[in-house]
Amino acid sequence: MTIPPASAPSHDLLALLARLPGSYAGPTRAEEAPHAIVGVGEATLAVQLAETLVAVNFTRTGTQFVLDSADAGDAARTFAELAEVAGAAVKRISTGGSASEIDVLVPGGPLATYHFAQFLAHATGHSDQAQAADALLTDLAYRCAPSVEQDNPARDLAWSLWGRTPLLLAAPDAEALPQAWQSLLARIGKTLSIPVMGDPLPFVTGAFEAQHEKGDGKIALLLGDADPALMVAREILESRIDEVVHVPYFQEEVGGYAAQLGLWYFGAWVAAYLAERYEQSPSDLPILRRAQAVLSGEAAEDTLNAPREDVRRTPIIKNWRDDQDPDSAGLDDSEDFDEEDFDEDVDEDDE
């Protein structure tokens, strides 16, 4: 028997976000130590956030947790088989797949990270961290709810991001956050963002040197605690891009599991409000659902045939040459590019 992906209900994502804190309904017992975790598909972000609890990927003894979504079942199955051969007890946590292979089923969708992460916190003996995370998320839910029109931090930040391309930076101990926010801003907010991984200094000093105008329309978000390198990067970026915003943890102690899950949750609110500003639905696009269905083996066809809109702003052929009026180029969108004609044009210019 195959369990279909446990997708989130098709209600307003803002309502789902408001109800998310405390909604984890999986097991809370701790499994046998030592623990190791590996995640693929929609579980990837949760595993990265949970590395503050368990930083080991594979173990020969104790419990090996393999987290996955239905579209990444093949990779998860391989990891599980390797762990079993090595001697570990394997626990599969997934959003869907074969009932005989799954130990815990969690809801899928853009908020699956919460359920995966909370399972790991409980299963690795960190129930106190799971409870602290729920308390933090509950506080954020009150502060970021749609009914809060004044001093709503998520809505205010979404306004700052509107019409700009965010650069996402974090200290090495929070390197999961830039990737998490990139995923949230793309999947929910329907917008592009750029995570800056590794040492930020080579990027911030050189990225805009040759083309200073590329700094226009950019905003940098410093996620979590800012270390000395990020503070230096901030000073440099302030002279190169539109704005730099520090997005700190929403609690006083040093960032850990609860703090990072809280910042992920805050990013989901920001992304939802950003989609609202762009008049886009924060729900998953049909092409994403179709792609996941194909990879999970649900679709009959093995190709994606979703309609595609050409969103390029500049027709490549019409505006190939800067000195030619695109209206007088004599080409239409369906005309093929002729290499011989191009060579003749070049020869005439040389003369």
C-alpha cells in the first residue's frame, strides 16, 4: 500500500501559519542513542536546522533517522538500506510513500520543515528545545498575524523587500538560514533571493566593483547573530547597495535550535506577505506539484508539460546589437537566427 503525500490543506497559508505553533502531532519519545540524521526532498531544511541538536549524518549503532518527502523516496530508501547494513536501527519519516517503509508520516507542503524539525527535537531527546520552539513560534504568531496592522515585523520587512532582490547572509553557525530563507522567498513569496555562503568578504568587496549599478534594487538581510565578519560586511555593503537590515533572533539567548526554527517561521510570514504585495498566491504552483508527482511516481507520464510563459524582458535576437533599433530589425519572435547573416553584418561593420 502506498501512502499519498500528506499535503497541507488548501486553505489560506496565512491561516495555516497562525495555527502552526503547537500543531506537531507525532511521537515525542526519545529513540536509542547515538543519533544520526539525513534528509532529502522537503526534509532537507529541517535536517539543516536540527544540526544544532545532532550534527552526525550516519551512525553504525543507535538510531539512524532518514527524513524525506515522497518525491525523494529513492534516495531515502538507499540511505536507509546503507544504515541497516551498517547496523543502525532506521526510522523513516516522510510525507508519503510505501506504508511498509514509513515509520512516521508528517504533513507535506511549504511548512513541512516545522513537523520534520519538531520530530527530530523530540526523537533525539531534546523535548525541552521543541517546547521552547513552540513557545517562541506562538509569540511570533501573535506579532505577525494579519490582524496586527501596526508594528507587524513580518509585514514591515516584506514592504522593505518589495521590488528588491535580497542578499541573504548569516554567521557560520547559522549557515542553514540563508538557504531556508531563499527557499521560503521562492516557494511562498514567488521571488528571487541570493544566499551568500561561506566567507562573505570576497563577495561583498568584489560583486559590485565592475558594475556599480548592480547594487541598485538590492537589500541585504543579516540573519541571526552577527559575528565580526558580518559586521565588516555590513559596513561595506552599506556603500554598495540600497539597504542592509539585521534580522536578529527573537529571543535573548545565543541562537540554537529554537531560535533558528523561530527565524525560519518568521521568514515564512515575511514570504507570505511579500506574495501578497506582489498579488501572488503563496500556495504551491501547479508546476511544482506536477514535478513532485512525477518524481514520486504518481503521474502516468514521465515528462513535464506545464504551460510556460516567456518572462524574459528583452528579446535576445531583436536586441542583440545595441546600435540597431529593435523595431526595424526585421525579425519576429518566430524567425530563426541565421549565423551566416550575422557574419555578413559583422563584416560590413568592419568595413
